[in-house]
Amino acid sequence: MKKLLDYIFFLRPALFPPVWTIVILGARAADVREGGSPITSLGFSAIPTDLVLLLLFSTLLYGGVYTLNQVFDIESDKQNKKLFFLAEGMISVKSAIVLTVILDLVAVIGAFTLGLWVGLLFSFIVVLGILYSHPRTNFKGQPSHGYWSNAVGHGIVPFMIGWAAFGDIGLEAALKAVPYMFGVGAIYLNTTLPDRDGDRAVGKITHGVRWGIKKTMQASVFLVVLSIITAQMAGDFAYLLASLISLPFFVMAAAASKKEAMPRIILSTKIAIIVLSLSASIYLPYYLAVLIIGFNLSRVYYKSRFGLDYPSIR
């Protein structure tokens, strides 16, 4: 049982909610655009089956992205003292690669059953994940490549995956995904800051390493402002509300002293993810229950396995 749980949490389920949230909001936007009612659930049977399958396959897809990333990030994870599964030999590299291939195959094949565009977008994420993590291409170790990989791969594409399952892909879908590109980009910049020392030690050049804390946070604030403007233009009021609530926390982090900066940076990232997830829960109330249950199960696992208070909302 312990080994099975290790493999489940090796997929990094704490990173799934941002992807799920954007998929749900993309699906909801397309459903409304196609003349349907906003996706809501007054009872379990009201949740569209295709949406459940889409979220399941998305989980497998991004789980494969995260496992592959860990295969090529063993040294930096050791430096940053996180993600112990490969760094401490709890899971072998061979097993990790086999698991990644299985996850990718099941996810992509399943996605094509939901639609051609869904399958193509899933395939794109698989390719992008390889380019991001593999040492020969090393998108993760280059500031511009790392930024765009995350802004597109975790912002635009999840939204369009949700849209593609419930509507026709076109220019409108791409334009409505733009706020998510900026928002996810802002969060990505934040995440490069806590790992600066470890990344620098292994030669990984992120925005946090190249620009430092102050400039990176200023860029994050600028991106959040852009996401607010584009959300208003797109008429995406769920995202607009979430970004307006998040903006003050990004501003406070950017204005903080060096001593106070890191806790505020981490808090601004968490607030952004939590508020957007709550926005998605308005349209899919059972989603909130999934998030709460998943959060608490993850805390129990990490506390019992590693003695860590992770994940946390503080």
C-alpha cells in the first residue's frame, strides 16, 4: 500500500488543481458559447460524463509531464531538498520512465475518443513536456523557453482542451485563453524564486536566477494586470474576479523587503490558485469537495511519509 501511494504522489497531485480548474473554465465557456446552460451540478448526475473523462485523462496527461520532469531534475531536486521519490531512490528511474510512457499513451488515446482536437492538444502537451524536460532541448533551463512552455502548456492549452470537448475550436477559443496565459505566466515566475539557489547550483537559468527577486516579482505584477485587462475584454468574469482578488497579494510581494519577500511570494501564488479554483467551483460545486478531500489526503500522506506539512494554504 505504501509503495502504491508513493507512485500516486510521484505524479505530483498537488499540481493538478490549476490544470483541472482551467479545463473546467474552458469547458464552461464553450458550453455557454454553444448555447447550453452554464455547467453546474445540483446533483451528481448533472455533471457531464465527458467532463469527468476529460479531467481524468488530463490528470494522466499532466501526471506524465511531471514524472518525466522529475526524471531529468534529480540533481536540482536534491539541491532544493524536494521531490524525494527519485532523489532518494524510493522509485527507480526505469520505473519512472515506464510509468510516464503508460500515462502518456492512455491519456492521448483516451483524449482522441473525446474528439480530434482534444487528442491533438493532448499530443502537443506530450511533445512540449519532452522538450521542456529533456537535457538536449532543456526548455526548463532557459528563461524565455521556460516561461512560454508554462504559459502555453498550463494556461492556453488546458483552457482549449476544455473548450474543444464542448465546442468548436477557433479564434474565439484562443482569444478567450489569453488571460490564462498571462495569469499562469505570473504564477510560473513566482515559482522560480524559491528554487533559485538550487537551480543556480546545477546551471539551470530561470527568471528567478537571471533577474532576481525584485525584477521577477515586478514582471509577475505586470502579467497579472495584463490578465485582468484581457479577461475584461474576453468577458471572462470568473477569471476577472479571481485576478482582481489576487493582484494586491502580488503587489505586496513585489514591494516587500528581502526578508519578507519569500513568504509573500509563496502566499500570492497560493491565493491566485485558490481563488481561481473557487471560481470554477461556482460552476461545478462538487469540484470544491474534490479539492478539499484531495488537499487533506495529500497532507496526511506527506506528514506520515516525510514529516512535512505539505501542501499548505499558509
